[in-house]
Amino acid sequence: MIFIVDDDAPTRDSLRLLLEAEGFEAREFGAGRTFLEGERPADGDCLILDLTMPGMNGFEVLRELRRRGGDNLPVIIVTAYADSATRSRAAAGGALAVLESRTVQANYSYWSGARSGSHTSSSGTLARSAAAL
């Protein structure tokens, strides 16, 4: 199970569709607090976590996840602001990767084209990254 935590519904839906197209099971959450209150990290294979959200931001979710013993859940942070400071802070918090939102959007666009016959296969970069964890 790959958990997706993002306050933007279209982004969550896009990620879920991309992952499901690659054969993964995914569950969406619109807020970090909702994820933390509703799931056991041990039940998941990976967490895809938006950084900029109202309420708890991605760093706060990551910190709370680790505090609750979710050290074994691989975390991929998705953000529009993947500068070196963000990458360093994410790594220090235990995230395995930081992806820029535009990379995720490009993968979804490519996958959408593959489903419509515009491409011969889906990109699956995000899905393969999640699977490799």
C-alpha cells in the first residue's frame, strides 16, 4: 500500500491513478493529521508526502510519523520548492527522496498519453521510485 498525503485533490487523484496504472495499491489522504490518525505506518510500503499543506506541513507529518515509530516507512516528499535546503531538511528528517511537483505532473501527463495511445508505454518513474524503496 502506498499512502498519498496531499491537500490538493487533483494531485492526489493523479498520483493514485499513476500508481494504480503501474499495478500498485494506493490510498489518499487530504491532510497529514488525517493520515496520522487513520493509518498504521507498518501497514504501508511507502508514503508520498506533499510538503506545503495547511495545518501540518510535510516536515511536521514526517517528524510526527518518526516520533510514533514509523521509522521503517519510506517517505518521498513532493514539493514545488525542491531547493538544496529543502532536500537537506527532508533527508535529515528521514525522507528518502524529494521530487519536484513538475516531475510528478510530467509523469502523469506521459502516462495519460500512454493510456490514450499517444505513447507506447507509461513512464512510471514515480511508481518505480516507490517500488524500489
